Amino acid sequence: MKWTDVREIGIALADSRPYADPMTVRFTDLMRWVMELPGFADDANRCNEKILEAIQKVWLEERD
């Protein structure tokens, strides 16, 4: 996975952290959690707030 795989990342977070509230997670934690996902292999410098917001949105949709 790479940062551009927003949908796949959001689904993986919903599966791996079912009790976390996507709306209360700090972006610094979200970024770290994404980088810890199995199969994630991308440079941290390619991440930005827009990508994290998109991941957060997918994660929220998957959770609900």
C-alpha cells in the first residue's frame, strides 16, 4: 500500500482498530498507524493533511 491507496488504508484501519474513533485520532497518530499497517510501504514525506483527511473519511464510512 501507498499513501494514494486511501480506500484500502481506510478499510484496513477499520479492521485493525475497530474501537478507535476516526474523528478523535490525531493526525500524527493516524500517520503512524497507517505506516504500521501490514503491507504499507511508502515514504512518510509523501503524506499530507489532505491524504490523512481522505483516509479518515473512508475509515469513518467503513466503521458506520
